[in-house]
Amino acid sequence: MDGVTSTWTEPANTPLALLLLGQGTDPASERGVDCPGDLPAPSDPDLVARATAAKAALGDRVFVLGHHYQRDEVIQFADVTGDSFKLAREAAAKPDAEFIVFCGVHFMAESADILTSAAQQVILPDLAAGCSMADMAVLGQVETAWEQFTDLGIAGDVVPVTYMNSSADIKGFVGRNGGVVCTSSNAERALRWAYEQGQKVFFLPDQHLGRNTAVLEMGFDLDDCVLYDPHKPQGGLTAEQLRDAKMILWRGHCSVHGRFTIDSVREVRERVPGVNVLVHPECRHEVVRAADYVGSTEYIIKALDAAPAGSAWAVGTELNLVRRLALAHPDKQIMFLDRTVCYCSTMNRIDLPHLVWALEELVAGRVPNQITVDEDTAKYARVALDQMLALP
Ligand code: SF4
């Protein structure tokens, strides 16, 4: 906007700016492995030109997806940006694109592989780009919990619901057991459907989205929810607690959104009178309760688009997105809810050198870092995804 200077203030740096996530050597988990490629140096001055040239050489054969939380240096090459579900559907709507380069994290690339045709290959530029939340629910742990529900005689009453931010294995488990996938936009509808099928919901893997939706959207009491800790015998719960609960929440959370605290909300309200606090439902319950507005990334984007000039907004979601929104709306005072930096470290592993490497490998006729989901898992994961698409 002419003549208007952005009011954006960069949060202070912190030793935890990039949480040490996504490390490890298990290719079957969200932790992934180190990138095997011979990457260009980050200091290479030709990175932008190389990415541009490689993308042009591939033409319509490649479709680059950029998640909202990605770095700007990567987003500039995205053919489409969005949240994980929107991106997977966009990829499926481009059947002529042989190569889907997913600039996101591992579970998102899995979802794209599930929803795209067999002729399309999904590539994650850095295999170490996992998701700490998805990693908090491992199939073996979830199956153990289900066996416990069966032994207690309650499994028949329980409907599993998993957040999109889960591995294909967990989506497959949910599809096999009559459940549904949800996103942060449709969690309430998914829960209402689930409670028509059974008396209890087993919500995976994000305790905060499950609790916030149950209490704030469905009118449950906090006491209706119990927290199942997979690292404790029987989830750390008594048989009575499991029998009485309406909502069994898996003990998982997002390491990025979990960092916002009630103090962040108090502090910004004192500092900026009249500020609107807008947060993602992956934030802790007390933070969401203290906020003025809560919603998915798409909701946050629309809310800021529609906000009047001159209004002030403190936004509790990933920093790359908040900064981009602030710079796109210089007539509004948009700030990060926390005083310190808070990126999704695993998402940030996909930088320009990794993107250049992946695109140049494709030009050379090699398919790097392909993400594939086995047929059986994909079949049942699709059942749970289709159930989500069929929600009333
Ligand atoms: S922001 Fe949180 S839920 Fe999203 S990919 Fe990063 S760690 Fe996972």
C-alpha cells in the first residue's frame, strides 16, 4: 500500500528458535533421516536462478506445494500455498503433474501420496522434515491403547478421530476402526458425527485441538475429557476414568503452538490497548480461552484480510505466516503473540538449497526422496479421509 509503512516488529531471538526436532534415523517415522543429497551451499548466489531454471525445464511435469509455515525463500517457488489438506487436494486436482514437490512435512507428503494417482510421485525435499506432533502418536502405542479399551469392554463405544497432522499409519488405524480424519476447520463437525456413531471419542494426536473443540464448541466440561499418556500403564488412567470419559485425548501437542502462554496474552493486552488476540486451536486451552478469536490458518488469513485498517492483532501461530501477513497488510498493526521467535523447525528444514537439489535431481531424471504409503495403509487412510469429506 502506497505511503504506508509496515508496523511489523521482529520477535527477539531465542536459543530455542529452531527446536531440535525432526532428528533421528528412523525412515518409517516422522523423524525421517538426514538428506542424502549433495546440496548446493546456502551461500551460492545462484540459488534463485537455479531453482527458476530447473522449474522452467520441468514445466507442467512438476507442481510445487508450499505450506503456509514455509520460509519465504521457498514459498516464492510454490505453485500453490495452503494448509496440508488443501495442498493434498490441489495435487490430486493436477493429474498431469508427474512430480509433486511438497514443501511441508512428512505427514503432509504422505497425505498427498494417498490422495494423488499412482502415476504421480510425491517428493519431500528434506526427509528430516517431520512433525513433532505426528511423532507423538506411533501406531504400536495406539494399538496398545485400543487393546486396553477392548479388555475394558469399551472399544465398541469408542470412535477414533485423528487430526490431519498424524502419520498415514494412524489415519489407516482410524479408517480400519470406523473413525474419521479432521482438520482444524472441521473438528467440530467431525466430533458431532463421531458422537452419532458412539458414546466416546478417542482423539489423536493433538490433545489441545480435541479439548478446545470438545469444551468450547461442543459444550463439554473439562472433566468429560481424560488425557491418555502412552508412556504410562493404561495411559495413566483408571478403568473407571476410561469408562466415564466422553473424550479420551491422546497426549500429543504441537511444539510450536504449545509455546504460547497465558502470559503472552496478558502481556500483549497490557502493551497494546484494544488489541485483538487471534490464535490457532492447537494452542493450549487457557490461551484459547483468553483469546478473542480462534481458528485454523485459513481462518486466520481471512480474519486479517477482513480486519479494518488501523486495527491491532496479536496472532498466535507460526512465525513465517504471521510475518508474511503483517507485511501484506501494512495498514493494520499485526504482531506475533510471543515476544520471542517461534518457527516450526522441521518445516524450516526445507530451505532453498534442498528445493534446488530436489528440482535439479528431477531434471537429471532421478526422483529424490519419494514418499510412498503402502497400499493397505493408504486404502484405510482413504476411508477415514473420505469419511471426513462426507461429513454433514
Ligand atoms: S507447526 Fe506443529 S503441527 Fe505443524 S508441522 Fe510444525 S510441529 Fe507439526
